[in-house]
Amino acid sequence: MSNAVQTSAMARIESLLDDNSFVEIGALVTRRSTDFNLSQKEAPSDGVVTGYGVINDNPVYVYSQDAQVLGGTIGEMHSKKIVNLYKLAMKTGAPVVGLIDCAGLRLEEASDCLAAFGEIYASQALASGVIPQITGVFNVCGGGVAVSANMADFTFMEEKKASFFVNAPNTLDGNYKEKCDTGSANFQMSCGAVDFAEEGEEAVIAKMRELISMLPSNNEEIPLDECDDDLNRLTPSFEAEVTDSVKALMDISDSNVFIEVKKDFAKEMVVGFLKLNGATIGAVANRTAILDEEYKQVETFDGTLTADGCKKAEEFVKFCDAFQIPILTLTNVCGFKASVEEEKKIAKAAAALTYAFANATVPKVNLITGKAYGSAYISMNSKHIGADLVFALQEAEIGMMDAQAAAKIICDDPANIAETAQKYHELQSSVQAAAKRGYVDSIIDADSVRKHLIYAFEMLYTKSEDRPAKKHGTV
């Protein structure tokens, strides 16, 4: 145990980990530098508590910054303690959790501090895709520390007290905190820099525990829990929920648990984790509406892919592929968002999403719940870019575009548009036409979705896929 008094840093660790499981490492380490009267200042543990413990019996390594020690600033030895933690975590294949409460880099240690802090970046880069990295921001997280926090796989923020920024709000041209608090959780969630925001430290830590329990400990472990839910449970509400994929995913998941990631960013694209027969599955889903508890629409979307939505999904798919987490997509998309602002970035973002799905070698299942039009549909984990199995609901539509719109283009006689549209739908855009061509493996009823998906992922459990030898792709 640290020789420091009981601090919020230690209290956070004890709240995060299972009872009495924390073992501290480097409790006696302190700063080396004596410049600018540092020798006269107490620095127990150099402002960061490091060690290991368990979360729901799964080992994790954790560091927690102590704002009571030199403002929680990061010094040379502070950094080295975190780097040492990463080395141990990499050797043992366990996640690293960082609890951030930091006033920035320690000015008195200057170049020594920068050199040591750079080693944290290097450690995070090496660990990326090998062990999960999670950070929680409880107070200030600014400058290079914010960069480090975003090098983690998932970033949490406390809604009221936490501040997350590279440049403080008052330093931005034409801005001040009262005008636009760019460091707030609301701002950072809305732009996708932060994955989760919760009110109060206890809520943040509870959500962190929930997420960590869902994830594998490393890129070689496949998490599998006992399932208490009925594998053949029917989902009669699924058809009414397909517009709001959050509700749909909760409905099919074991015990109706779905952890949504980046819920306030690009709301038309939903990503998150669920369990099917005890196995963790990563979900990527299009969304056309947000429904309240009475299934009334409170917000609607036009069913198109946006640049932000593509980016959100691409990052998530890459994480799932790195950690052997199978991917489920719920596809309901009619094209790409059309606006001047979108046109600046949609091609690049859609290309990255398409590459992420095509490059992923984990089991991939696609369920077409509504429209699947044009090249936007291809980008959403279609069979054409590598989905292992594709299911579709009875009323799904698959094709270039809406049959009525297509008829207006190909029909010479306006009087025959309705007849041509009906024929086009039957021959080119119906789910039956796609199934006859082998683009859909099975047309299923909405109330049997859960059992079909469970059996599909069980069949794909032993999937193995070789790819051309290369260092890495460039898309």
C-alpha cells in the first residue's frame, strides 16, 4: 500500500476493482529532479498509484493519478511507472486501465519529463491491438495527456467535473469557455472523441467495469460466459424495433444487455457490444429513428451513410477484428448523405469503412432489416466484400435504388411507370431476387432473429481465413 494518505486516486482504484484485490507496484517511487525547489515538495508515488487487481475475476493493470501530489502533474518517474505497468500488462496479456486526474506535464522537469512521457506513447502504440486500453477522465485531461487518453481503445468522462482538451477553450481564437466549453463531456461526446460520459464518478467506474467484463483480456482470448437466456427465445417486437437499432440489438441480446459506444456521435450509426449465447459480439447498425418507450419517434434520420457514421463504424470494426470479436451488422441504408459538407469527406470515410469490413477476418454476419441500396449497401458488410452469412427479413429490399425511382429512369412511357416499378421490384430489388442470386443466404422472420444469429455465430466459431502477406494496408 502507498505511504500516502487515502486519496481519491486510491479510492477510484478500490471502486473499480473487486474487493481487496488491488496490489500496488512502485509505491516508494518518487521524483528524481531537485530543480526549482522540487526537493522541498513531497511527492508520494510521484503522483500516480500503479498496480494490478481483478474485475469480475479478470486480471487488469491500473494506474490512477493523484491530484493531491503536485497537482497530479506528470513527471519523469510518474511516466516511467506507467510504462512499467504497460510492460507487465503486455507480458501477461491483461488490459490497462488509466484513471486520469492530471494538471498536465510537470514544467520543473522539462526535457526529462517529455522524454519519459514519449515512452508512454510508445508503450500505448505497442499495446494497441494486443491488450485493451481504457481511460477514464475524472477531472482535467489536457494537452498531450488528452492525446494519450485517445490512444486508448475507449475513453470515459465524468459529465460534470471532467475537462478534456488539447487546447483549453479560452486559448482558441474567438472562443471562451462560457461561449463554447470545448473541454466538456457534451462537446467531446458530440464530436466522437469520447466514447462514454456518465454523471458522477461512481457511474463512470460502474460503466467501465461493465465494458471491461464484456471484452477479452487480450487479442488471443475469446470471451465466453454462461448464458441464462433462452437460445430459442422469440423476438416478436423486433420488427417494430428495426428503425431504432439500439432497441433491436437489446431485444436479441442475452438478458437484453447492449453496451452502446459513442452514443451521442453520428446517431444514425449505432455501434456497441452484446452477448449471444454468452459470446461477445460487436454490432454495427444503421438507424433511421430513435424511439421512446412507447415506440414513438423522438428523432429521425434519412437512412443514409454519413462521413461521421462511417468513421465511427470503421474504428469499431477495426477494434473488433484486432481482438477476435465477431461482427454483426444490421443493414438499413438507402445511399450516401448528399450535401456540400459531406462531399468533402464522405468518399474517404466510406472507403475506410469498406476496407475495414473487407479486411476483417473475424466471423461476420449481416442481417438486412430494411433497405439495402446502391454502393452504400455494399460498404455495410455485404456478402460482396466478405460477409460470411447474410440474412434478410421478409420485407427487405436489395438493389440499386427504390423501384419507383428506377422505373422513372428506365421507362419511356410515363403511363407505364407503375407497372415497370412493380416488375423492377420483383426482378431486381426484392429480397427474393437477391436470394435467388446467392446474395442472401436465408430470408427469416423477425421473431426468429435471435436464434438464427446464435446458430450462425456458433457455426462460424472455428472460422479461419488466410490473407496475402503484407505489413499492413494503407486505406
